[in-house]
Amino acid sequence: MSKWLSCSISPGQFPTEFAVAGRHYTDKGGVKGYSLFAPIDSVISLSSAAEGPGLVQVDVIDSKDGLVLVKLPAQTFENGQFITVKLSELQDKPEGNV
């Protein structure tokens, strides 16, 4: 199932991508940052500025106790393509964004 994850975005190195950053949750309950370059068609900007809040498309793999394992559209620099996030950070695609 596809959902949209809250994140921060900025222009990528190439015109076909965005730099994406956010937080994920570790198996020990800690919080760490993640970052990646995501294809432009898997990111929605929530601002008219070049940098700011955004959403990145993810695939939901599993969920338990308010946490969700998701697959990102590309591998992170820190730890791969799968991260755990809070359920509250996910949403359906906003109206008006195709």
C-alpha cells in the first residue's frame, strides 16, 4: 500500500531528483535522521519555496504499535531503503496533487 511520508525537501544534484531528509525510529526506541535523493515523481513539495516541507511516497510493509515499516523510493545514505516511522507521519496523497 502506497502512502506519503512527511519530510523536508530541497533541490537535488540533478533536475530529476529531490534531496529528502527526515527521522526514523530504531529498534531500541531511539530516533535517527535519514537522507536520500528521491526521484522527482515520488516527492510532493508543500511549499512554493525551493526548500521546505514535503512528502515522499513510500510503500507500507508492516505496522505494529503505532510504528510502520516503510520502503523508500531510493536507498538512504545511512542505512538502506527500509525505515520505521510513526503512523502519524503518513498520509494519503493530498487532494490537488497528481
